[in-house]
Amino acid sequence: MTRLDSTYIGRYVYSRGMGQNLVNILRKHTSLLTHDPNLAIAEAATLASALSWPTIDTFDQVFTRIGGGSSPPWPFASASEYYEYASSHKVLGNIRIPILSINAADDPVVQEVPADAKENDWVVMVLTPNGGHLGWFESGDGWGQVRRWICTPVIEWLRATAEDICRNRQNTKKFQELDGLLTEVGSERLGCKVVGEELIIVGTKVQAGMMAGL
């Protein structure tokens, strides 16, 4: 997280803002994570939920490296080891579906953008000169209003991909229903199912404003 900590706004606005958001989310689920006090995740959740405006690397050091996923590969010895494991550039070469990645050159969080996309034709990498971290905004419909610029290129890319790109995909995996879950044949450990009609994911139209990306 060197680049994020190298500037005042990076450490005290971006890093602490995201760190506190993670604490707030964790606090909503602390009772579930601490039901067995003998587990390492219970101790980590208790310590992390007590943090006040931590930097994101502090939160990751206290909680994410321990409770961020299942074992293996969790837990990690440090947040730095977790970051190395989770770095997306290592898997870009393995992607086999069309994907669009938009980044800003002045992003205080992302330290390096693999613009060559590991020479993978399935990946389109876009790098804008400005934009910060998820901070692409443009004038809205009224005075003083702003809207997210990112929606326009994403929709244009989705439309172009659906209408203009035709690839012959071989060995396409088949789907199956297993124990009420929709899974891919050969990947039965991962699946999904409809659990209700309650809205779970809130889109950007609901979460608006300059700080919506934090």
C-alpha cells in the first residue's frame, strides 16, 4: 500500500475512508463471526470491529489476512502476503471471457496497471489520465449536480461485445442443478440459487454523490 500512504489525501481520505467502511460492514456481522470464541476469526473480528478510522492496510492486517476467506490459503502471515496472493495481474492471462478494465493513471490506490493485459485478447485495458480511485464524474442535468462518467463507456462496451464480437467457444461447460444450487459441471463446489426477492446489491443510482466510491 506504499502509493496509497505516500500522500495526505491517500492515507487520510481514501485509506481511512475505506478502512472505516469495512469496519462498519464487519460490525453488522460480528455476532455471527464470533459465535465460537476459540476460532482465530472470532478474535480477529472482535479486534477489527473495535478499530476507529483505521487505514485499509491496518484493517487488512487485523482481519482480512485471517478472516478474508477459507483455508487454504487463508490465513496469511501478513497483509502484504495477502496482497501478493490477491493481485489480479497474475490471472489476467487466464481470462477466457470478454472483460473491460478501466483505470486512472492518478489512482492513489492502484499502484500499477498492467496495460498489456498479459497479451490476452479477451481483456480490454483502458487507462485515463485522471479520475482518481473510481472518481470519474461529469456534469449532471442540473446546476451543481454530477453523475458517473463510467456508466457510458461500460454500456457502450457491453453493447459492442454483445452485437459485434463473435467467437467460437469450444468445450463450453454445461450447467446442472445440484442440491438446489445451479453449478457448472466440474465445478460443483461453486453454485448459486435464488433465496428471495429482497434487494441485496445497491447500485450507483441509489448510492450517489462524490463519496459514493469510498
